[in-house]
Amino acid sequence: MTDHDHDHHDDHGSELSETQLRVRALETILTEKGYVDPAALDAIVETYETRIGPRNGAVVVAKAWTDPAFKQALLGDATKAVAALGHVSKVGDHLVAVENTPERHNMIVCTLCSCYPWEVLGLPPVWYKSAPYRSRAVKDPRGVLADFGVALPKETEVRVWDSTAETRFIVLPMRPAGTEGWSEERLADLVTRDSMIGTGLARKPGELAQ
Amino acid sequence: MIDPAAVPGLPCDGEGPVFREPWEAQAFAMALALHARGLFTWPEWAATLGAEIKRAQAAGDPDTGETYYRHWLNALERLVAEKGVADAKTLARYYNAWDHAADRTPHGAPIELRPDDFE
């Protein structure tokens, strides 16, 4: 973009990396043209850094474990069911919840880029965005699960869901045994981010940190 | 051991915060804001980002997830140009102006753009 030399290190001036310059250039143009408002950008960043994370998804899962009507609503139309809980950040059109059972384990991936159920899980982990995961999840899901320390019974079918910009998925993990009578709040502590991507299982009661 | 699930709403994973540098967060937020304003649809965004990732892979990018927001920024610049908001020449003009502003700003002071940075 420029042949300016960025390797100079004089003591008087400041330096911005090529990437920082590109981001500042873009933001200035978009602000001047009225496409973005810097304060609104800050608000978006703040929301994703502090308020939206896997905990949102864990609350959804715990509710589905304890409330059969909500579970039915979630499996019927996850977009609507999740919105009813007050998670309003809508990215993409359809959120689909897929339920793990003893017969079938679900895993999500986005082979094209990194579509992800942001409104319930926050931002994707680095490995989710990596080429090895994006390609291997489809070709060798059991191998990927093994890398994550998950071994499933041979008879359990593994189903991989490829996300798109229109349809994104969240896995409803199986409720661990020995949690009868637990409150939603306590159950939510068992729900890990990876269990909602399908690269993990919900924690067992004994695995909960004291 | 700190249990990450015990910290409500903290979107961290074992590899640290979700944004490694402030510019990643800015680039992320710009895409959301432009989509909210209707500049592009999510399918358009996904197709452009997917194409940028493929292009980077072909050019030797290891595509391990670390460079994800670079692809993101490429996709943003491309869509902004395709939608007629700012062409490459305009982007370059502002890029050079910010570079000039950085050069004249004493280390540690906030870098701000002035009209004469464009000269």
C-alpha cells in the first residue's frame, strides 16, 4: 500500500504498524462518511469483551435441561427461544440447536470461514478458526474428538454440522448423571464452551472446581 | 486452578483474550456496524471472508487462526471498495495521512489526524 519505511526508530515520532494504519484509515473514512460512529464501535467491542460469552449459552443449556417446554421451544426454533431469554445480539438469520443423545453426538464447524453462534457463545476460540479444525472436523470427527480428550462409544453416531452465514448451530449437550434436582444456576456451571461446540462433553458433578 | 466457567461472561479461552490487539476489536466492530447499517448481508460477508481466507492460504498463510483478523480486515477493505464507499486510492490516502500523523507525534502522546497530514 505504501513504500514508506516503517523500520525507522527515531526517539521523537510514534509508530503504527501497517495493520494499525489500515484500520485507522478505514475507521476515519467510515466515520467521516457517516457509516460508523466511533462510540458505537466502542460499545460493540465492550459488549463482546465483557458481556457476551459462553456463559450465555450455558444458561440456555441449563434451562433446556430443567424445563421441558423450553427445551421443545429451543429445538423447534432456537433463534426465538434464545431471544426470549434476552440475548438480543442477532447475527445471521437462524440459530439451530442440535441435541446430543446416547445415539448421536453433534459437532459444529464452519468449513468456509468461521461462522459461529456469537450471540450465545461469544467469539470463537482460535482453534475453531484454524484450517486444521475446519478441514479435519468433517473428514475425521472422531480423531478431532480424541484430540480434545473425548472418546465416545463406538455405536454413537457423530454428526458434523457445517455452519453458514444463514444457519448457525449450538449443541445441546447431554445432562450429566447425578445432577437430579440441581438448580439451573448450578447446572450452568457444568456447561463448557466446548460442550456447546461439540468438541467436549458437559462436566460431571465431580469435575466441578471447588 | 481458576475455573473459567466460574467467571461469568468472561469470553476467554485457554489461549487468552478473544482480541489479542485493539485493532482486531476495531475491525470486528466495524463489520458489525456496517452490517447493521445494511451495507452488506451476512452471506455476502461470509463469502468475501471465505474468499480472503482461501487467497491467503494460497499465498502461504498457515491459517492457524492467529491471522484470522488479518483476513477479516482484507474482507472489510474489499467490501467497502466493492460497495463504492472507499476505493483503494482513498484508503491509501488516509493510510499515508495516519502514517504522517504518527511520525510527527511524540512517543507516548495520542496520535490524532490533522488536515495537514494529507499534504
